[in-house]
Amino acid sequence: MRIKKATKKYEAWLAKQVTIVPADLALKHTRMAEDTFQFLRATFYRWVQVWNHVCPELARAPRVLAVGDLHVENFGTWRDQEGRLIWGVNDFDETYPMAYTNDLVRLAVSAHLAISANHLVLKHEEACAAILAGYREGLESGGKPFVLEEENRWLREAATGELRDPVHFWGKMNGLPSIRGEVPKSARKALEDLLPGRELAYRVAHRVAGLGSLGRERFVALADWDGGRVAREAKALCPSACVWAKDDKGSKKIFYEEIITTAARALDPYVHLRGRWIVRRLAPHCCRVELSAVPKKRDEERLLHSMGFETANIHLGSKEAIKNVRRDLAKRKSGWVHEAAKRMADAVRKDWDEWRKG
């Protein structure tokens, strides 16, 4: 199946699961044509199809509850229940039981494409080696959340760049356009349940964010509370694209809450699944970290090593599978992540070339 046909079929399936925002979906199509890195982020549904054909042996590796749509910009920060700043994977929309190798190779492919787009300056081999070394260390240590307090100072500096300044952040939030139509009652209730006051006056705005989920409904409640601004977001969820790739024969369960509660993780108390909505707090340091927001002076090898370690933190939640994962990983020759990433990156570029010609 070619990329355009796959996209048409996936979006027809998606429209049966959630309400589509046509303007946002059109924007997604435009951004998919801009570069291969954005194309990768936007097309996990295609990745699932191609992965099984390009890397069939890796696709049969031990399964864990995987992130699925993992890439170098699927990381962010939040505050835990003690108010500490935490760094880790930010989005689990596509979580599904998959081979543990999927997350590692997809993260490596995203690094390959980010390097090609000049978002990173490492060599491809160095990037893959750093990711795998971090993953091995994470598994061997039993996992540990990235608390950006007295430890991980370098990562705190990398994750708290100028673009996450409160003035800049709230300027963007306040500029979001208000929703003109009706807000679904379930979304409004989900937002109100997470606001700091039950009778708090708020306006609901439309937010364009992400790429994989672009086209789904997103509602942001904005309010003044105790001398400052607060924001809560409700994003529509549906089953992983893995279900679509299996012709609707897989489990349609949404695994978002399960994966964050089982991982080696300092939880964000403001992230909850409410029916078909994932609801979270938005704040200057409670959001995704884009590479453009990370200071130019940064230890990129160390950053990718940490991403690999955090991937292990997530996989360690699949306790019954970890013994098999360790055994499988020990058998693999050095350089396997890089070799697989090259093959998958070539497949992504081929699809992208066809997409942008259209």
C-alpha cells in the first residue's frame, strides 16, 4: 500500500473513532511535506505498516507496553506531587503492546532525521550508540525517574530554555482563539474536574499542537486564579494506530493511563484519562520540549543517552516481559539499532518523497 492510500484509509478509520477538525488535518498534511522529521512524527500509522516489513525479525522481539510513537521531541517536563520538576516521555497516545525494539529504533530514526535536518549535530552512529547505552543502563539499574533538582542539573538547564519563560508561554496561551462552536459536555466536565476551583470562570480555546494527533479535537480552559493564569487541556484519544494496522482485530483498549502508572516514573498528578479525553495541566514547565527550545550549548550525546534510559524506565513497567527483553538484548550484535534505523529512515524518506510530490 502506498503512503497516500494508507493515509486516506487511516484517516477514514480515525474519523469513525473521534471527531475530526478539518482545518487542523489539512495543516497536518502541509507539515508532512516540509521535512522528513515532521513527516515521521505525523505518520505513526504508516510506521506500523512499514516496520513489520522492513524489520520483521525485530518486530518479533519480546513485547512490552511500548510508547509506540517515540521520537526525540516526545519528551517534556512536569511537576510531581512534591512540586519537583521531572523530565521524561511526554505523550502516550499510541501506546500499545509491541516489540521493545520498536521504541529504540523509532527513537534512533528520529535522531537520524533530526541530524539530517540540522536539529542535532552528532553523527548517526554516535546517536544510536548513545540511545542503546542509555537503554541498557536503565534496564540494568532497574530504572530511575529524572528528577531535575539537586541531580541532573545539566538536563534541567537543557529543558528550561528561553522559549519556556512564563511571559513567553502565557503570551502564546492568551493568544489562542476562543472556541466558537459547542464544546462537548464530556470535554467540558473533564476540564472542570481538573481546574483548581469548581466555580472558576474560564474560557475555552482551540490549540494547535503536536503532529501525530493533529486533526483531533483539543480544548484548553484558560482562567485567572489566585493572582495568575492557569490552563488545562483536554485532547481526544482513540485506540492506537496499531489497531488500524491489524484491520481492527487488535485490542481497542486505550493504554495511556496504564503505561504511566506502571513505569518507573514520578507521576504528574494533573494527567488523567477521563473517558475518551486525556486531560493535563499546561504551564511553562509542564509541556513538551522541542529541540528548538533547548539551548544551543548542550551535550547531545548525553541527552540521547538519557532518552534511552527513560525508554527503559517505561518498558520496566512490563515486569513480566523484562527478563525476556534482557535476554534478547544480550544476544544482539553491536550496531543493530543503527543498521535498523538506516533501513527504516530510508523507508520514511521514500514515503516522504512520494507525499511531497503530491
